[in-house]
Amino acid sequence: MDNSWEVLVETNNDIEADILCGFLRDKGIPARKADSNPYAGAMRVIGGQAVEVQVLVPRPFLEQAKELLQDFSSDIDPDFP
């Protein structure tokens, strides 16, 4: 089984990424935020800047996660990735 993680989507910030990861996990799909470099993390905390955060899922779950993301985003906000 392929255990590599693939980028599902880039969210606008950590909060959106956390919400999406929680949603996917509730549906049985492993999900995590991509590790960011220290500079990007510092800019989010100190500068208050929005820095995109990648949400990752294992490759075998990618298509299912994409389908769920479509349903999720249409129920929440048309501007959500």
C-alpha cells in the first residue's frame, strides 16, 4: 500500500486547515497539515499574515477526500478552497 501523503488543498490559514482536517478525520480519512518552515510559522504568529497551509491525505484516500471536499465547501462557503 502506498503510504505517501498528497496535497489535497491549500487553505488560507491554520484555522481553516484544522477545520478541514477534523472534517476529514470524522469521515475516516487520515489528514494532517503540511510541516511548514519556521519562517512561515513565525510570520503567522508575529506578523499576523495569512500564509497558505497545505492539507495532506494519504494517496489512497485522495479521490475520496476530493469528493468530500466538494460537498464540504458547497455547504460552508463558496470561496473556501
